[in-house]
Amino acid sequence: MKRLFCLLLMLSSPVVFADLLADRLAGFATEHESRASFVETWMAEYLDKPLISKGRLHYKVPGQLSKFIEQPEVVTQRVIGDQLLLERNGETHTSQLSQQPELAAGIYALRDVLEGNINGLLGRFEVNFTEIKTVWMLTLVPKEKKIANRIARIVLHGNGNRISDVRIEYHNGDSLLTEIIHDR
């Protein structure tokens, strides 16, 4: 029993935590491109039923993240650097992530993990990371007060160098769950 307590204490120390996270993120940093399908569920008090969208995700180094929504309507969202491009019905709208801090928080969380950017995560979020074998959970709480007033936490789950889902939980009880199905 004493051994187990010492092991748990050691694993919860900031140095071990940082090393585990750094090791996991280093694995992501070796992946220069990835593609996956997604199912996204938006749950909010004001909705009669959850809104569900489906499509494909594409990530390419450096920092290019694309979301191709196929259902319920065709929409393409591309993030390159701080720029967000939204394509719908043949029209393209451009904005800066800095103008949409809540949206940016989720994008930065995902992109920092995919890039293996531990400094980006630690700069933007309070971070809690656990891993057993290759199955892991990363909980991020925004540091910026304006974002933290709306977003309670962002939780990512994965196995190895694959993210299996991302959940954004809002203080008002709303949530956005993105389940990621990887190409083989």
C-alpha cells in the first residue's frame, strides 16, 4: 500500500506530469499530416434536440487545420495561422481568430496538441494530463479571464498519437463534443 501511495504521489508531481505530457506531445510533433472523419454534437439548453454535424478533418504542418462539414449542410472552415476562412454556398468569409476568442480557444487547444506545442498549451491553459499505458486525457482550463468566464474546460481524450474526442464544456451547461474517427 505504501508503494502504491508513493507511486501515485510521484506521478502527480509537476516534474513527472510535465515529462509525461512532453513525451506525448513529442509523438504528435512527428506527425506532419493527418486526416479523420468527425461527428460533432452541440448540446444547449435552448435546443429541442442536439445539433449533429458530420464531415472530415485535415491537419497539415504548420498549423493548417481544415474542417469539411458534409451534413447537415456543406461548409468548409480553414484555419491558417490566426486566419479563419469560412466557405458556404460559394461565398468565402474571412476573420481573425483573435476576434473570436471562444472559438480560438478550442482551435488552439487542438492545434497545440497536434503540433506538439507544450509551450502554447501551458501559455493559454491550466493543464492537467493523465496517461495509463497509451490512453490519455488532457484537461485544459482557459487562463484568459474573458474566455474562462464562458468556457469551463476543454477535455481531449486519445490513444497514442491519436485524439479520439474533444469536448468543450461551457459554464452555462452547454457542450460541444467532437468525436474523431481516424483513417487507417
